[in-house]
Amino acid sequence: MASTRTRDEEERDQLTADEEAASPHTAADISAAELDGEEDDDYDARGTYTVAGAHLSHDVYSSFRDPLIPFVQENLGISLFVASLMVPAQQMPSLLQPFIGVLADRTSKRWFVVLAPAIAGISVSSIGLAPNVFVVLLLLFTAGLASAAFHTPAVALIGDYGGNRMGRAMAMFQAGGSAARAIGPLMVTGIIWAVGFHNLWVAMFLGIAASIALYFVVDTTASDQAEKDKDAVAFGPLARARARYVGALMGFGLLRSLGRAPFTIFLVAYLLEVGRGEWYASISLATISFAGIFGGFVGGIMSDRVGRRIVMAISTALIVPILYLYLFLENGSVWVISLLALAGIVSMASGPVELALAQEIMPEARGTMAGVTLAFRFGTMSIVALAFGAFADAIGIEDAYWYIPILSLLALGVVPFLPKRGEQMPQPVY
């Protein structure tokens, strides 16, 4: 009996060895794949790169606005407060984003993404032809509608494509926007320098070409079908059940924008006011955005590993001393711009984290939650810009700049109310 069992065991061992030899993947291969993250097969890299590219092609025109503020102000002879109306004109259509999110979820996200660069390009590039401030505001409002129609479906798509690496996917998406905000100021300054403010319309053709290219590469079929296959869940009961987390996320974004938004929106105007050149001012703004690409990846990837709240708190705490050090040392030299690079890295680290957290708070309604988050972000940015414009007119933009960074620290008080890492979301009670 003992010898029989031994022969059986030998036969089983031989069969196992044969199967392992025939298998294309050894145990070592599987372990290496797991270490490389290949188990995250729900992460769609191609889809993420495509939407990030669309983000770049659209937001490059949105980033024209801030460098154009002093040009419009000078060309039309208006105050900084009136010129600051350009911000809400472009941002207020974002209040429609929750409704756009619902519409995109129920139809298709494709056309929202494809058409946005052309519409934004035509609208913003026509500002040089505007005879008065009302036409400027109307053109920016049109561009804002394109932005609202683009961002909500795009963020929802990234939520679908991100899978278990949501922070990484959102960082890639933000990289497209950061690259656009870096390229845009240099692009608009170069065009105005080469052909003049009134010939800015030549820039629109790049947006038209981008939309044509996106028509052939954007495919949302799988995402749209997955959305239709979901069980219908009313957003209202979900929002009420998770009101603490939704409110904390919105509060964090508002308080952060108090100290961050004016610093970038009016940076060109500030530097021109203190005697710096147009190219120096545009390069300074571009530096923040270029550095933000790296900062977004650092923040997004780190948040996947250590938690969203930790990254958001560190980013908020560090940005304040960096901005004050920049204001203290700013003297028009190239070396001081390096501080803006550091500011961009630290400041933008929380951007993709906020978007990823919004998707995790409300995974049952990605499009609607993306719309609510972005509408609130853009809406509060408009209010903050108007308030700062009036404040700067009253005391001077140079003095006003010293008051804004410290306000960001208020956001630290909201961080403990955000969901912890891996925390299960409460379900609505019907």
C-alpha cells in the first residue's frame, strides 16, 4: 500500500510539472506582473491618454483668458474690476454641469468631448475683434458653455477608465489641463507679439483641427453602454446620505480657492503692474502650469498609496509659505521663477485628488457628481475673482496680493471631515 501511494504521488507531481511547463506564465512571472500592477486590468490607458489629450486641446483656449485680462483692460479702457468680469463670464456656464452630466450619462459622452475644442477656439480667439466689453463677455460665455459641456463627461470618462488607479488616471487628466495652461499663455503672448491683439483670431484653427482629429479617435461606446447597464439610482437620496462628505469636499475646494485662484488668475496683471515685461509675466504663469503636471502626478499617485486626505492636507499646508517667499523675493529675475515651479508642484498636487475623491464618494452617479463638483469649483472661482478684483481696485493689486495666500490655511479645518481611506459610503434609506 505504501509503494502504491508513492507511485500515485509521483504521478501527480509529474502531472503538475507538465502543466507548469505548458503554462506560458510561471509563478515568478505572475508575481512580477502583480508587482508591476498588471492586475489592475480595469485601468484603460488608451482611453485615459485620449481624454487627457482632448483636455489639453480644449483648455489651451481657456488659458488664454488670464493673460488677456490686461490686454482687454488696456484696449477697452476699463478698470480691473470690470475686466475681472471675464472670469465669471467664462465660468458661470459651469453651473449647468450637473445637468450636462445627467444628459451625457443618458445619451453619449462622445460629442461633448469632440466639439468642445473647436467651439472654445473660435470663441476665445475672436476676443481681439470685440468692439466692447459686452461682446468680450458674450464670447467668453460661449467658451464657458463649451467648457461645461466638455469637463463633466470627460471627468466621468476618466472615472470609468481609472479603475483601481483612479488617482493616476485623474493625474493624467489634470496633466492635459496643466500643459494647456502652460502652453496657452505663451501661445497667446506669441500671437499678439507676432500679429497683434486684433488678429488673435488666427489661433482658432488649431481648435478646429483638434476637434476633427478627436472625431476619429474618441470612442465612448463601452463607457456609454456601461452607464446604461447600471441600475438607476436617484442622485438626491445619495447626496443626502453622503451630505457630510459632499459638503466637506465642496468646502475644501472653496477655502483652497480663496488663496490659490486669485494668485494665478491675476498673476500676469500683478507682474505687469510691478513693472515686469509681458514675456516675463507669461513665462511666470506658464511655469506654474508646467510644474503642475509633475505635481498632479505626484499627488494623484501618492493619494492612491497613502490616502487622499494626507495629500490634500500636505499640499494645503505647504503652499502658503512658498507663495509668501515668492512675493518677498520677486525681483524680475529668472531665478525667482523657480519658486513658482515649486508652487505649481505643491498647489496642483491636490487637484486630481479632489476629482478622484468626488468619484469615490458617488460612484453610482459619476457624471452627475463630476458636474456638481466642477460647477461648484468654477462658480466659486468666479466669485473669488470678482471679490479680489474689487479689493485690488480699492487698495492696489500689489498690496492685495499679500493678503490672499494665508486664506488657504482655512481649508485644513475641513480635511478631518473628508472620507478616510477605504471608508464605505453610507447608503440612502428609502
